[in-house]
Amino acid sequence: MTKQRIKFFINLLVSFGLAGLLFYLSYDTIETAPGQSKSDYIWGLWQETNKLPLFLSGGLILLSHMIRAERWKLLNAPLNYKISFSNSYHSVMSGYIVNLLIPRGGELYRCYMLNKLEKVPVNVSIGTVIAERAADLVFLLLLIGTSFFIEFEKLLFFIKESKILEYVGVGNSFSSNLLFIALAGIALLFVLIFFVKKVKPDFYNKIAGKIKNLLIGIRDGIGSILRLEKRALFIIYSILIWVLYYLMTYAVMKAFPETNQLGLVAALSVFTIGGIAMTLPLPGGIGSYHVLVPLGLSILYQIDQSEAKGFTFIFHSFLTLVTILAGFVSLIYAQIKIHRKNVNEVVEENTVRSE
């Protein structure tokens, strides 16, 4: 068995193992009433849902991922990398798989995957991802601002009642402790750099050169957003991504009897709370999304807490499952494509040598 085949099968095993671990972790975090099995709890929730809007939400999130892949293509074009939609999409989806285990780790992994598929330098594609995330933050803030403009009193009431500021450390020692740790870490880093520069100058110069190249690539990648030929299309794609996220929330709300009566404005509030939750992780090992969204439904719309938690679990778990399945397919597809590409390169190299 060749090295390429061994590496290919190892990558496949890792992919299967990763998917299995994600399913186990999602299942293991389910909380049920005493004497009730997790499978019975999930099945009961599933039976209550209207499947059409639920599956529609799955289609909407996949469509948003496709638009994100197309938008990433636009950012790579000014850097003279004409990547295909297929490779962009499968790289993005592979990154989502890694993101579920390592927060933001998928951003780096999708750059690695694109490098294997399209030979785009990782340091350059990292810059385009940073530019993407900066644009996403702007549009998220605009959407949150719109939501507060429409539902200001309700959202302000939710912030006060949920005590969300206490969760993230505002008004207690958590913020000051975090700042102290960050400053101590920066100081330690500078001491380490000074020590290495004095003791191992050659090693220091080598690492410094790599860091310089990395920063240049990141600079070029971020700058791609300023050199876009189709800026209007980039803005349209960005708006569409967040509109689809919002419509996805509305579709899931229509799938549950408890939230079916809530309208588009309520969906905007729930979406805003979810957006805040995803950017403000809570301590204690519990996902902020699973804490704040049920609170929002309960405080703002008088949904029973247990029913609100059930809604949030199905909402988040179903869309996570859709992402896992689609990401897993992309991961396998990408590994097969990379393997074939490596084999072809070896064959071409041997052919050239024989000539």
C-alpha cells in the first residue's frame, strides 16, 4: 500500500471518528426528566413538530453556506486565485465540522483544505476569512440594531430580566481578572521573545521570517475586500446570508405549536437573542445559546420554560445535524479529491522522470 493510500485511509478514519464524536457529544448533553430516556424525550419532541418548516430551515441554512462559499470566491479573485465554487463550498463545510469541536478552529481548517484543493497559501486565505468575519460582524450589528429599533422596549426588558450582563462578567471581578490574565500573557510573551532572541538568534530569525510572511499574507487577504471588482455582489451576498439566518429562525418557530403563533417581529427578537448568545459564551460548561434563547421565549412571550428548552434543543440540534451531515459529505469528498490529485501528481512526476 502506497503512502498516499495510507494517508487517505487515515484521513477517512479521522473523518468518521470526528462525525461519531460530534453525534455522541450532542446526544450526551441532553437533559431529561427523572425516569425519562433521552431517546423518548427526543422522539416526543420530534412528533410534535411540523416537519415542513423544519426541513425548510435545513434547506435555508445549506443555501446560506453555499452563498458564503460563493462570497469567499469573490474575496480570493483579487489575489489572482480563481477557485471553483465546489472547492470553496467543500472547504467551508469541512471547516464547520471542525468548528463544532474547536471554536473558530474551522476557520483555519477550511484555509488548510483550500490549500490542498486549490494551492491557495494558508496565510493568504486566513486574511480573506478575517475580512469575511469583519463583514459578518458589521451586518450582524446592523441586524441587531434594526431589531432593537423595532423591539427596543422588549429587548431592553429581556436584558434586565435575564441579567445577561452578569453572565459575561460586567459589574463583577470576572472582567478585571480576564484583563489581568491577558496582560500577564502578553508580558510573558515579550519576555520569551527577548530570551529566544538572545539565546537562539538563528532560530529567532527563522521564526520571525515565517511570522512576517504570515502577516504579509494576512494583510493581502484582508486587503482583498478593498480590491473587489464586484463589491455590490459581495454586499448582496452578505445581506442574503443574514436574511437566510433570520428566515431560518422564523421557519423553525413555525414548526412548533408553542411558537407557531409568534410572527416575524418576534422571530427577529429571538434571532437577535441567539446572535448575542453565540458571541457571549457563558461559564459553567453550558452553551449560551441553550440558556438565553429559552429565557427570551419565556420572558418576552410567556412560553413555558420546559417547552422553550425543547424548542431550543430541536432548533439548534436539527440545524447542527444538517451541518454535520453536509460537512461530513464535504469532508469525505475533499479527502477523495485530494487523494486523487496527489496520485495524479505522483504519476506525472514519474512520467517526467522516465522521459
